[in-house]
Amino acid sequence: MYRTINILIVDDHPLFRQGVRYSLQDEHDIKVVGDASTAEEALQFISLSPPDVAIVDINLPGMNGLELTRQIHRTYPSLGVIVLSMHESDEQAFNALRAGAAAYYSKDISSVQLAQVIRRVARGEYVINEVMFDEPKVAQRILTQFRDLHQSVTTEADVDFTLFSPLSDREIEVLEKIAAGHSNKEIADSLSISTQTVKNHISSILRKLSLNDRTQAVIYALRRGWINAPLDTPPPPLRLPDVEDAEA
């Protein structure tokens, strides 16, 4: 028996809210339980009946979507927030993640993709528009900003730093190498282990964190302060998974 994922839609355009409702009506494990046109309405709804996931427009009137996301994350940390924007922006993606969003996508996301993202967020995953991460420079900028944030801010209310890590010391080392943009072979050479061992560590990391790919794992770890990628030299461009990496 599947668990129903309760959804709140927050957008100031009635037609968009209706469109999201319509697009999700055939998803038997997803139920839209409410909608709101402002952040204040959303917070009131959540205080009475917290949903599992909130879909939030970044450009709300009054309190914007980022501030709403920040307040939700502080008060209801288990509530996953999907931030939607009219335009794809790595700056907005970083700000959304920093505010506590679990996902960031543009509003041209398909209904099938939105349903998939909702399910992943409900499982506790972090999801960024894959189109954005197809651009290595964009991905590297977001990851670098997270490294800068961890270097300069050790205690900040809107950043989720968790001291406990389920990862081993070696797995942390591997994640730091991934954050620096290294391939499996480069990681293996630098740690004096085999490429297969690197792949095994990556598989273990993804399994422990219930995530699907390396980039998600790096962001997840950086948000919690588990890894601290070196900043003394400019990191190499973030690599997209090549043949050997895709097998991990």
C-alpha cells in the first residue's frame, strides 16, 4: 500500500494553481490538500495541517518564496519545499537551497517530471533542475558557493548543519574529491585505492543518504558541514559522469 503525499501549492496565479492540481490528479499517491496565493496564507494553512511537500513560487507578492521557504524550513524541517521560478538561474538555485528548499525547477517542468520530483522530495532528497547541472560551470558555481558558505559561516539559522554523519572517514574523503571535480580514476590515484573501490564507496554513499547521484550527495554533505573542499587553489570544473563514473 503506497503512502499518500499531501501537497500544498503556493502561487499568486489562480490558473497556475489550477493547472498544477489538474496535472497531478491522476497520480494516485499524490494529493493536493490545499493552495494559497500568499506566503501568509501558506503559513496559516501549514500551521493547521502541515503537508508533506509545498510547491512554492519564488516570486510571491509581499513575503517572497525564498523567505517563505526559510520560515517553513526553520519551523517544519521535515516539510519538503519545491521552489519554482519563471526563469532558470544558478543564483536563484543557490539561494533556494540555502533557504532550505529541497528542489528548484523552472515553471516549464512537465507534469510527469513534477510528480517524480515530488516523490523524491518526499523521500528526503535534494533535486536541482538536471538541465542546469548539464552545464558544468553552473554546477561548479553552486557547489563552490556552498563551500564558501561553509568556510565563512559556521552557525547560521538558515543553513542546516548536522554534526552527525552516517558516512565513514574514507567516504567523506571520496565526497570531498568529488566536490573538487575529480573523476573516479583521479580519486583512486590520489587515495591509493582501486577505481572499483571508489565506485563501491560512491554506491555506499548514495545508499546511506538515499540519493541518486554524486552531485546530490555533495550538496547534501556541504549543507551539513560534513565535507570541506579545499579552496586554496581553484577547483577544476565539475565533471559530468563519464563512462567509468556512470557505472558507479
